Amino acid sequence: MKTNIDKKGYSLFNKKVILFLASQNVSLFGSSVVGFAIIWHITLETSSGFWLMLATICYMVPMVIISLWGGVWADRYNRKHLIMIADAFIALATLGLAIAFWAGYQRIELLLAVSVIRSIGAGIQTPAVNAIFPQIVPREGLTKVQGVNQTLNSVLMLLSPAVGGVVLGSMDIAWAFMLDVITAALAIFIISFIKVEKIQRTDAPAPIFTELKQGMEYTFRHPLLRGIIICYACSFFLITPAAVLSPLMVERSFGSDIWRLTANEMVWTVGSIVGGVFVSLHGDFKDKIRTIALCLVAFGVTFGLLGIAGNFAVYLIIMGAAGFFMPIIATSQTVFIQEITQPTMLGRVFSIVQLISAGATPIAILLFGPLADVVSVESILIVSGILLALVGVLYYHSNKNISIQRDLP
């Protein structure tokens, strides 16, 4: 019978891990409700790929710019404190947005401006969150803990679109903003109870641009890291149509009812919950390169099938099947990076991952957003799905023979 005890006898789910997972998932829930509320509000108000493009760029581009600094700060300062500060920064901006909406200033331009501020906070927070896991979880338990975290993420992502739909359908959107403020405050309160030391470094502090350069050189000279960074860039570019334009496709092809938009997100999340449970129970992915490649091929196939579904029920089934692979690939990629990277470089490496993955999306939406106003979203999904499957095949064949043992920190 499997237990939650690692090989050295330490409990994988001690108080520190439980509190950290609780804080981050509470924070995620509030942020997700706001994210869905903003996208759906813009979709229903404009029915325009151009405005969805602007919303995506406003959320992603500042995150890309600040993430490199966020990675340096995560390697230089206490990662727990950075997470708390970023959460508070986002909460204050969202509180201001709620007050403005209640005061009658309900413009899409204001939503975009606050999305920029929230993006800056996320760019600081994300590298610190990813880098802190090896400090609180034994190395051999990273996959299981990440699998449980992905399952919790998926459960809350199932609830958040439902809550977002209820808020938009029955209350003022400002209440969605206030929910994020409350959950951020609760997350900060919970994480304050755990102790995480600043990572100890043997090298002397250098100017921030010098440390940025060191992080870049380390990442791109490391064969396995270089391979997965390239994989991130290509896959996030090609995942963008399904991730960003699916609400527009549902609204145009199946109807603008809020329950349809809610169902679109919920079935993906149900699939993700099943995938997260699978990772938690059977997630000892020894060949993570192969696992990542297979998931990319699966994404490509399912996204292509979304484009030819035709029927909303069939569409939902395929979307749920696609969601199954998300926690598998997310866990495999994150743990793989954590396993092969030096602890003192983790913040900077994850900031580069953030740069590439977040940067690929606005670049992609610059193409796919306006294109969605010219051709059908279905056609875009079919083509991007084929290309995504090809990325999976190429990633596996170009990295399978690299010695993992040679590249371990």
C-alpha cells in the first residue's frame, strides 16, 4: 500500500506543505474567478477577438517583462516574503477596481489597466512559488506533492468558473473582484504561519543585470533546460487558440448563454481533476521527456477535434478529454526543471520559463486574435492542433538521447 512517507521517513504532507498548498490554492481560486469574470465580461460586451487580444496582452506582457527581475529576487531574497508581497499588491489593485465599478466607472479600459497591475504581481510571484517547492518538499516527493497540488488547482478551477458565472448572472461583477481581495488576504494569513529560510548562496551578490545574464547563460548552456524552454515557447504559442479563443468559439457557434461559457471551463477542469488524481496515484514518471511529448501530441489531437466537433455536447466531451493531460504535463515539466536545476538558480530558471511561456501567448494572440475575426476559430484549432502534435514528436526525438544523469545539479 502506498503511503505519504518518502524514502528517508519524512512525511511528504507535513504542516508546512499543507499550509503552503492551502495558501496558494486559496489565492488561485480568487484570481481565477476574477480572470473568468473579466474575459467573459469583455466577450459578452464586445464579441470581438480584437478586445480579447488586448485583454490577453495586458495580462501577459507585463508579466513577461517583470518575471526576469522576479526570478533574480526569488534567488536573492526570501521567497515566502516575495509571495506575500505580490499577493498583497494584486489584492490592493483589485480592491481599487471594485470601488471604481461601484462608483459607476465601468469601462473596459479600466479592466485592462488593472489587468496590467495584476500581471506585474503575478510575474513576481510565480517564479518564487515554483522555486520554493524544493525547499519544503523532499526531492523524491516532488512529483506526488505537485500532483496533489494540480488536483487541488483543478478542483478550485472547477468551482471558480461556476462562481464567476453566478456572479455575472445574478450580481455585480465588482463582487467577483471583492472575492479575490478576500482570498488574497486569507492566503497571506495562512502562509505567514510557515517558516521558509532564504536560500543560501556561496557567491557574492552581483548587480541585477549580471545575475540576469548568469541565469540566461546557465539555462541555455544546459541541454535539457534548453530543450524544454524551446518546447515551452512552441507549445504555448500553439495552445493559445484553444486557451483564449474557445469562449469566442462557443459564443459564435453554440450560443452566448453564460451557462455555455461556464460549461466550457468546467468540463476542462473536470478532466484536469481526473488527471491530477492520476498523477497523485500513478505519477512516478521516470521518463519525463517522453511523458511531456505524449501530452503535447494528445493536446494536438484533441484541439484539432474541437475544431470539427460541430455539436456542443461532443465539444464538451473532447474539451474534458484534453483537460486530463494538463496536470500530467504541468507536473512533469515543473518537477523535471526542479530536479535538474541548481537550487540557487531555480528562481531565475523559472523566470525564464515564465518569460517564454507568457511571452509566447501575447505574440500568438497578436496573430490569432485578429485572424479569428476573419476566419473561423474552428479552422484555427485544427491547424494549431496539427502543429502542436508535431512539436511533441520533435521534442521527444531531439532530447531522448541526452544524458539526464550528466545534467543533474
